[in-house]
Amino acid sequence: MTTPELRQLGYFVAVAERLSFTRAAADLHIAQQSLSAQITVLERILGARLFDRDSRGTRLTEVGRLFLPEACAVLARAEEAVATVGRAARGEIGRLSVAFLSSVANYMLPPVVRAFRAQYPDVELVTADIGIAELVAGLRDGRFDAAFTRPPLVDDLVTRTLTVEPVCAVLPAGHRLAGRSEVELAELAGDPWVLTPRESWPPWHAEYDRDFAIAGFTPRVVQRSATVPSLLGLVAAGVGVTRLARSARTLRDSGVVFVPLVAERAATVAAWHPRAERPVLTHLLEVVTDLAASTDLTRAG
């Protein structure tokens, strides 16, 4: 069965609303003969006459009266579909899956999600709070469109720096250096250390090794733990010292002291895979970049 074209439906509605082929043709900027021919084709497709035309003018037939609201509904739905495609192409609707590194989610997830949803309420934003290895794997395999993390130190992901903050020695509250305004990493050479497992993310640990080597020592690691809260707990218990970005203070407010390490800084970045780039991701990056310029995201929460 042949299906009418949207153009033919539009011609029919134009004539039905004006009950005049002459006025409809003028408003549509087409020849009246062409308009009449298209209505005839439409009637042939439908197998029914839509208009009666005589010396008294143009009138809808009973079939035409029944068909008019249906034709209007089809045209309206087509307009909605076109508008939806346009909104999707502009990144105003859609879905984004965003990962937050566990150690930054506590303070960064709330302001990022609030700001983005305020500007793009029709975009579905799905978040995950995960470790660095799963985060990078998810960006690579397409599970995540973007992530907020410490620099992953890999070459195949794109990153944009959002914040830079001091790196601190994290010491038990009674530590000999707890009252200092800053310390050198080398001053902690004799202390026991608690760190994350080396296999948790080798690129980071390779960088740690270089930092410790520059400071002139290899840390005596007495325990390893995979999460920042557990490292903070171990420090509070007096098991050892560690070093973390200052924003990790949002995860524990007792038993530990954060003392800035001289000349050490940590960045938080937005990361994404190049193939994930599309308008809705561009909007997320714009929102977060503007937010980072106006808000201390390391203290937001």
C-alpha cells in the first residue's frame, strides 16, 4: 500500500483550513494547478474524495472531516521528531555516563551534577564512583563518556585540568611534624608509610617512585590499602604516614593532620576518549570548566 507523503498531508491541511485552493496555493507559494494535482494524488492513494468543489466553493467531504485531525496529528508528530533530532544534535537531550574517581567524588560529584542538571535538565546524567583502573577501562570501552579524576598518565585519553591543589603529608595527630606549616618529603624518610597497592594503577606508582627517589629515599611501606578512607584510618591509628591531595581532608576530620609538602601539587582533570566527543559531552565540559573557574571544587562538596 502506498503511503501519503508528509508534503501531501501538508497540502491537504492547508486547503482544509482555508477551504480555498486559491488561498492555500498562494500561502504555500505553489501553482494552484500543482496543488490540485497533489490533492488528487492523495485522494487516489487514500481511495476516497476529500473535497467537494462546485460553484459554491470548496467543502470537506465526510471522509475529509474525519481525515483532517489525523493528518494534523501526523504532521505535528513529524515536527516533534525533527525538533527532537535538532535538540539531540545540539546536545540539549541525551544521556551521559560519567565516572568519578572515588577519592574526588566526595567533593566534586555534588557541584558538578547540580550545575549540569540546572543547565541541561533533559540530559540523563548517570554517575559512578569507582577506582582508577576501572575508570580508565570504562573510558576506553565506552561505558563512560567522561570522568573526573587525577591525571591517569596515559596517552590515549584526552584530559582538561580543572583544579590544582597542594599535596600534603598526612600524619597522625601526634606526629612530630604535625605542627609545621609545610614539610619536605625527605623529612619523612624514616617514617613507616601506608600506600595504595602498586598494582592499583602502575602509572601513578611509577611517578611516586620518581618523587621518592628525588627526595633521596625509598619508603618503608608497612601496609597497603586500596582506598583513601582506609589509608586515612591507618594514619589515624598510627600505623604510618602517607601523602594525599589536600581535598582528601573532606573524608576524615579527626585523628590526622594534613601538612603541605613543599612544591608538590595535584591536579584534578576531566578525562574522555576522543571517540566519545559529541555536543552533549561538550556541554558538560563547558559547564564544569566554568564551575571550576568560579568555585573551589576541592572544597565544594
